[in-house]
Amino acid sequence: MRTPLTETLISRRSLIAASASALASLGLAACGNASANAGSEPAANEVVTTMRVGALQGPTGMGLVGLMDADGTLEDLAAANGIELAEDSPVGKNPAGIGALANSYEFTLAGSADELAPQLIQGDLDVLCVPANLAATLYQKTEGEVQVLCVNTLGVLDIVEAGDTIQSISDLAGRTIYSAGRGSTPQYALEYLLRENGVDPATDVTIQWASEHAECLAALQADPSIVCMLPQPFATSALAQVEGARIALDLTEVWNETAQATGNDSQLITGVAVARREFVENYPATVAEFLDAYAASVDFVNSNPATAAQLIEAAGIIKAQIAEKAIPYCNIVCLTGSEMREGLEGYLETLFEADAQSVGGSMPEDDFYYEA
């Protein structure tokens, strides 16, 4: 199997029915309540367009694979990645059961948000899946020209070691921690948890920031005495590649325990999907269709990990065997509306109180949160 390119773009325009007979106008269903029959034909007065979506080669990309296949792009993406599909492969067969899509979609997958954020700012992407704090930073940087559409990933960060020395967050004192994600959720979540549990991230630990998760895994393979902070599915992958490796700490659990101890009711949120405000205002029906189909895709991935894993491998994200094991721990969701705002706002407030720059210097205004 050929290693996928760092950034991959693929698209195929969906077929649109010739007749635009009486159709109920497409309303935005709450993302978490979407049915498996998401998608519809356009009413006569609706504008049909192509939405350009960027996602990361991790849980955010994994949650999208049902939609990617329904749009007809996964077969092309598999071919671009040199992946041969078996005759009984679910790829190209729309296993998520998403209905006919009125709009078409382009998907760009990359190894880090830093590769794609400039494309959103410059107008080359319409929607981008990013770390939660980066969404707030982009809102500030663009002077409010982006909106958050949904929360797509809750806590996915784990502390991985090749041994049995770490039982609590305080056991990280004196250790060297390898992690990717400097300047985004991994850094600020880790530093917050360390400080709240009596460990100074500046003096009590050594944090080595890598550009990609693969570098952290390579470091652990070379030196089993170090510790890695890895998101799913890379944490699960590490268990298969490093002898004696184990997930020492689930940082979602650590966050919840810390929040309870400090009287904070926030939850750890890793990723969200943001969109250019101009696109949202110009194509509200497209955004509605996307969120409805995204929710159906997420439901499919969580309910059918074995089948979804084959789509995930075809997308070039990670091998199916690892993906199937990792999906139950990836906390892939699609939260919109008040549920999205309540969870995300509480998380951003926690980061803001710890370090205002982590969210761009100030809390986002009300118009940051998309409402149908």
C-alpha cells in the first residue's frame, strides 16, 4: 500500500435529478438526531453548489467517510492513494445509507490543521475541521468571518507509555513527553491538566513538540523511556507497534476528574467544524444538507465500525484493522445548536481563564455559534 500524500484533494459532482417537483424545503435537523436517509433533491428555488471541505487524517476525517462515499469520492481517493479495493468492499456502495445529495463536495485531507487553515482564510475552503481552540483563534483573526457549525470530536487524547510507571497525571513530573499539536488543543489541554494537578509544565516536565503524530510514535519506538501524548486512532496504533505500550491515562477521564475537583463543569472538546461566514449566508441549504449528512455519517461510523474502518482505510487515514479498534475510543460526534454551544463555550472559557491567547485573546461573541 502506498503511503498517502500529506494533503489529498478529491471530488466528484453528484448527479442531480432533472425534475424539481414539489419538495419540502430542506430544514436543518439537529446534527445528533439526523436519520440515515440524510440528503435530498433541491427545490426549484434553491442554489446548488460545491462545498469544499477540509479535514484531518484522524477522527474528524473518520467521521466524514460515510458522506465522502455517498458523494462518490472514496473510490477516486482510494485510487489516488494506490489502494486496491476488494470485490466485496463497501466502498462506493453508500453503506451509510445517505440519500441523494443536492450539492457536490470536495474533500481535502491533511496531517495538521496548520496546512489547511490558510486555505480557509483565503477562501479556498468553505468548511474546515479544526481543533476547538483554533476555531476561536480563527474567529478573532478573521474579525468574525468564520462560524462554528458543529462539535465533531470530544476528548481523544491519551498518554501512552511502554511500561507501567504512570498511574496519574502527577506521575508525569520529571518525564519527557512527546506530542504534536503545539498551539492547539493538545498543548493547552495538557498544560491545563498539569497545572491543575500540581505539575508546572514549564519546569516540572520536558515537552518535545513534533510536527506530526508519527514522529511521536517513532520517538517512543526508539526510546521506550519517554512518554507520548497521542490522539486516537494513533494511540491504538502505538499499542500494535511498540512492545509493552499501553494507554496509561485517558485525558478525557483526567479532565472530568479535574473539573469535578475544581468545581468546573466543562468537558474536553477536541475538534469542531467551522465555515466561512460568507458561504453560510450565501448557501444556507447547502450547509443544512452538509450537517444532516455529516450526522448520518457519524452515526454510521459509530454503529458499524467494521464497515466504516474499510472506508477509513480507503480514504488513506489509517489501516482498517487499527481503525476498527480505535473507533469506540474516538468520541466522534456531531453536536449542533444549543448542545454545541453549551459544551464548546464552557471548554473555551476554561482555556481562556488559563491562557487568554489559547483562544485568540478573548472569548468569541454570540455570532461565532451557528444557528439554523
